[in-house]
Amino acid sequence: MSLPADAFSPLKQSLKTDVINRPSTTLWQDAWRRFKMNPLAMTGLVILVLFVLMAIIGPLFSKYDYYTNDLMSARLNPSWAHPFGTDELGRDILTRVMYGTRISLIIGFGSVLINLTIGIFYGGISGYFGGRIDNFMQRVIDVIYSVPDLLYVILLMVTLGGGLQNIFIVMGLVNWVPMARTIRGQILALREQEFVLAARALGADTKRLLTKHLLPNSIGQIIVIAALQVPSAIFLEAFLSFIGLGVQAPDVSLGIMAAEGRMNIPSFPFALIFPAMSIAILMLAFNFVGDGLRDAFDPKMRK
């Protein structure tokens, strides 16, 4: 049985096969999309932004400073004039919390920047060259790991003395080891990949392989480790200031405020409650953001 030719008509193609219907997303766009889907991570990010704004521009709107004593206004309860009250020397606690948060954030981000610099340099060289160089460099790290970090920190702070500059030096000398090990592991996993072999075949030298191919492909893990190290640095600074080895007067940090407030717990607990709450909220926010970044950059979490 034959069908007439006029019973058929050509199908009109309404779709262009050479056009991509869905635009491709970059690594950063995909990570940000999945980061936004994490409510705890977004909550932590909002809290961090509020703390940073409070630390930077908050003191500009305060009519008090963090060092002038006013014994006539000592130990006032929270009020409109002093939302967090005043300490035993009459200083406004809210203003001191804002300045203390600024110092704590500077120490947290500054120490992580130092750790990144040392860790990327050390871990990159160790992972790229491998062999005896890697073995020797990892034994050095094992020796550093054999002694507790807190012992290193206390010994160095006692030797160098307190102060903001010495805190940066001590944290830079101690906390770079996890960053170096993470970067070494990433470099070891990436250096045998095809794109690295292709770049080497095209004549790329060691510097270009590290800076243009290996380290950029490790940026996800680097960001996650850096985000998780910031709260550790803030807590370490607070601990050192609490025992008198950190930031020295007239500068103020959250650790110094906690150390001063612990002496007044029975009669005036507000001097301890507010700086301690600030430390706790900061650390929780950074940990939420760090966990969110880890999930966002983890390939296993992609669907």
C-alpha cells in the first residue's frame, strides 16, 4: 500500500541544535549557588558582615572612646546611653567591644594571610618536586607537629613579649603547617593530570606550572582551610590576651575584656558576658561559613 506524497509535510525545526540552551557556569558561580542553598552558611556570612561593619564604622558613631576613664560612671547597668553598660573604670563596654572586635578580626585575617603565604610556598614546593625533597620537608613538618602548638605559642610570646606585632609573628611561625600539608596533597593529586602534562610538553617551566595550573586548581581547598583557620586565630589571640601574653594596653581586644571582666563576675557580670558572647558568635559564624565553603567546593556534593 502506497501513501500519497501530499500526505506528508516537512517538519519545521524550531530549535537550533548548535545553540546551548543552558549557559555553562564557572566554578565560582556553581560554588556560590550551592553556598546560598546552605542556610547556616548564609546566616554566618550575614553575621560576619555585621561584625565587620560594626568594627569598621561602629566607633565613628560612638561618642565614647575605649581608653578614657570615668570613675563617676563606673559599673553602670545597660541603658540607652550605654547599651552594654560600663566597666569598673567607667569605659563604655559597647565601644570597647567594637574596637576589640576590630583588633580580633585584624589578627584573624592577618595571621591567615601569613599562613597562606608560607603554606603555599612550602607545600607547593614539597608536592611538586616530590622524592627526597618532599621526604625531607615532610620530616620537618613532623618535628613541628610533635610539639603542641600551644607550647610553641607560649614560649615564643614569653620570649618576644606581648603586642600586636609579635602575635602576627608567632601565629605565622606556628599555624602554617596545616595549610602546607593541604596544599601538598592537592599538588600531589594534580601534578600527574593530563593538563599538567600538556603544559609541560608545551615548555611551561616550574613557576608557570605552579602559578598558572596547579595552585589555581587548588584554590577551593585553600579557601576552605583559610576560612576555618580564622576562628582558631581569633580564639588563640583571645586566650593569649586572657593570660596576659597578647595585646597590651592601651590597645583592647576581646580577650583583654574577658580577662578584665572575669574579676567582676559576682558584682558586675556584664563586663564578661558581652565580650565572651562576641567571641562565641564570631567563632560560630566563621565555622558556619567554613563548613558552607567546604560543601560548596566539594565535588562530591555536586548533583
